Amino acid sequence: MALEDVVEIIDIKALALRGASLGLSEIDAERKALLSAFPSLRPAAGTQEGPPRRSGTPGQPALATTRRRPKMTAAQKKAVGARMKKYWAERKAKEAKKR
């Protein structure tokens, strides 16, 4: 019996589907065990499961996020620009030495 004949006999897609099904059932069992151990993880009635979405729900805009750091002043921006200019000049010189 040739290898091609054996491959035809074995339905790889069916085996993959069975393996995926078993994997999902194991994940579902683990999820149920975790929810029974930690009831606070259960979503409230009438809400979606999972963590809250950063973007808005479909049809609704996302809530505005707050900026975590204050805006830079013009002097701070200028200082950053000078540092970066120096950094890139040094890097370019270092790269030129390698060649």
C-alpha cells in the first residue's frame, strides 16, 4: 500500500476538526472551573463577556481618553530636538567610521 493510498484513507480534515473540538471542550471546562473558583470574574447580567473595549461599542464613539503626561513646553521641545540632533549626528558618524 503506497503512502498516497494511506493519506486518502485517513481524513485529515476530520481528525483536525476532532482535535479542535476536544481542545475547545478542554478550554471550556477550564473556564467553568475558573469561574466557579473566582465568581467575581463572571460578567454582570446583560453585559458582554470579556474585558471592556477601548473603542466604543459598534455605533457609539469611544470615550475620550485622558492624556497621562502634561504637554511639553516650547523650551522642552527645543531641548529634545537638540538632544536628538546630537544623537543622530553621533550615530551617523559612528556608522561612517564602520565603512
